[in-house]
Amino acid sequence: MPSTSFNTAIRQQQSILSSLERRTLAWLARHMPGWVNSDHLTALGFAGMILTGASYFLARWDRRMLLAGIFFLAVNWFGDSLDGTLARYRNRLRPRYGFYVDHIVDAFGVLFLVAGLGLSGYMSPGVAMAFLIAYYLLSIELYLATYTVGVFKLSFGIWGPTELRVMLAIGNVVLMSHPHAGIAGHSFLLADAGAIIAIPVIAGFALMGALRNTARLYAEERLS
């Protein structure tokens, strides 16, 4: 029979909106109808991410779909952020199931979102693919650290998932009227310019985390 033991990792989240977000989620959990459970919220968050990607794709023909994307980002935040809070509030925790499902759903959700961006005409497919690779590298590093080091890092400085959703929503508004950026006399897709800045930052976080955790684990498990 497989073991059901699971070492819960320390969650580190110190982003600029984290305090307000925790209070908001706690309030929502207290007022959530009894028939709503964490699985419903996880599915809702996943649907929100898929529909955000679909909104980007449809924005190729109607830029107003960028506003629909903001709404679906909010739906994603509601479901994805509240599912774990509700489980903790009701003491209905399933640590292994919750961790696995939450993050595999996130992985597929980001795939749909970035694919939608890459097919939208607002971001080049090659840039979208590079961004997705960088995101997955960081995710792999975080999940490996969660298992081996026992720390699940949810934010980097003032930035976390919620702050990134807010930035993406602001970007959607800007893209409606300014899809291109002029740099050194050349015109570029604004989303490409933003992603090209973000990609090395995300990859850098993954590399720094990998080096830091490798050194820590080497020191803790040094062979005599």
C-alpha cells in the first residue's frame, strides 16, 4: 500500500499585494456557500485561464476581446487563489492531491494563455514560446525545491502571481490602443518588447534558485 505521508513545505509569499490578498481570500472563504468546494474552484480557475487564452486568440479579429481577457484573468485569480484557502478554512486538506492538481492545472493553464498570446497577433509565436520555456524552467526549479528543500517560494521580491495578473491586465488595456512600440527608430510589437525583458529575468530567477539550492543540498548531504 503506498504511503500517504506528505511533508508540507513552508510557503514564502511576500509580494506587495500578499497581505491584502490573504485578508480578501479569508473573507471569501468564510462567506463561500457550502455546496462550493475546492475542486469546483480549481476547475473554475482552470476555465478562467483557458478562456483568457481564447480571448487573446479572438483579439486578433476584435481588440475588445482583450477586455474579456481581463475578466477571465479575474476568474482565474478567484478560483486558483481561493481553492487552497477554502480547503484550509474548512479543514478539508488533501496535501498531495491538492499540490499535484493545483500545479499541473497551472502548467496547462499557462500553456493555453501563452498559446493564445502567440496566436493573437499581439505577440510573435517565437517570443511566446521562449517565454513559455522560461516559465516552465522556473516552475520546475520551484517544484523541485519544494520537494527537496521544503520551501515553496511563491513570490520574488514584490512580485507574485497576483501582481503578474494585474500587470497583464494593465497590458491588455494598453495593447488596445498601442500594440506597437517604437525603439531606436524601429517598430516592435509591444508585447514582444515586454516579454523580451521578462524572459531573462524569469530565467535568471530559475538559474539563481538552481545554484542556491544545489549548493545548499550539497552542503547538507556532503559525503565524508
